[in-house]
Amino acid sequence: MRPRIGILAGIGSWEERERYFVNSAYVEAIYAAGGLPLIIPPLSDFDAYLPLIDGLLLPGGIDLDPALYGEEPQRGLGKVDPRLDKSEQDLIGAASRAALPILGICRGMQALVVAMGGKLYQDLQQAGTKLAHRQSCPPEHPWHQIEVDVGSRLGSILGTKLRVNSFHHQGAKEVVGLVPVARSADGFVEAVEGEKIIGVQWHPELMYKTDPRQFKLFQAFVEAAAHGMGTHKSQS
Ligand code: MN
């Protein structure tokens, strides 16, 4: 049985209609790694959804409202949607209470940092980096280097030195309750982990076909979800 991986949908608009959507690359990466992807709409009551999943993937997306971490909006902040923020934070809370493995990607990593009480840089350029964290080349191309901590779970999956793609302008500023385990050359956090949580600032779902290490990341996540299968069903 494939472990069921919930993927939180974003909120967008096409042809004058609002849509809930997930980029196909997330769905394909989870399926390729042996999971059963289930798209979860952004609502605010997840009690009925939680027993349906064995793991949670939080995808990339728009910015998070800085009010969530007690800051005023600053120049450089992009688009935010309080409905997505609320449902994502609620879902993270519910999934961690149920001890589900969580993989956060890009915005998903930032949402995990905020959920645990941390803070974000609203815009990395304003924060002073000279490194281009928004790449200008094909999405699967490794753009900048990162160093992963020796002895971290992520390090055992990816190795300690590698190049990753980059499509973000926000980043983790203060991390509490999670451990920063990877950094780019400018010193900014590129990954965090907790007991059942991994968050990465890059987009492994766009690299897994060309970099076996990024595929291993999805496999490890799906395996972790498989280990927990059946253990949280008593709540339903
Ligand atoms: Mn980056």
C-alpha cells in the first residue's frame, strides 16, 4: 500500500475564476517515490482530513503575512493570502499533533519556521544578500551551492555539499523548535529539520529527475510516512 501524502493546494485565479491548485511536479515526485498523492483544499478544519493521510507535503507559493510572526509589512514583501496562511498553519498544527512526517518546500519550509514560532526575512535583497536566490535558467538546473550539516538527517540523505535550484526571495531569519541544517554561501538558511520534519528552501520536485539525491529526499519522506501508517487512525 502506498503511503498517502497530503499536498496542500494553493489559491490562484485563472480565466476569472478562483482555483485551488497544486503544481504537477509535486504530485509526480511523490508518486514516483512510491507515495499516493492526495490534494487537500485550503480549508480551516482539518480534523476530517488528517486520518486520510500518512504524511504532509507543504509546497511553494506566495509570501506569508508578517503579522504571523509579529512584524509590520516591509518594502519588498510580495503577495500574501490570509486564507492560505490560516489553513496552512492549522494544518501544520494538526499534522504535528498527529506526529505525521512533514516535508516543507520553499514557502512550505518558511511556513514550518513560522508555525514553530520563528521569523522570516520578508525580502532577502533588503536583508543584504548579493547572492541571486531567484535563478535565471531552467528550473532543474542547480543554481547555487549549499552546505548541509554533517550528522543531520538531511546530510545523510543528500551529502554535505551540493548545488540546488533557487526560486525564493524570503528566507528564515529566526528558527526556533527546528534546527537549521543547511546554508547557502551568503549564510542564509536553506534547510531545517525536526524529529519528523524536513524543510528545504529549494525545489527538489523540479530536480528529482536529474539529481538522484533529490529523488532520495522524496523516497526518505515517503518511507517515513510508511513507517507511521496506521498509528494515528485511532483518532478518527
Ligand atoms: Mn536559495
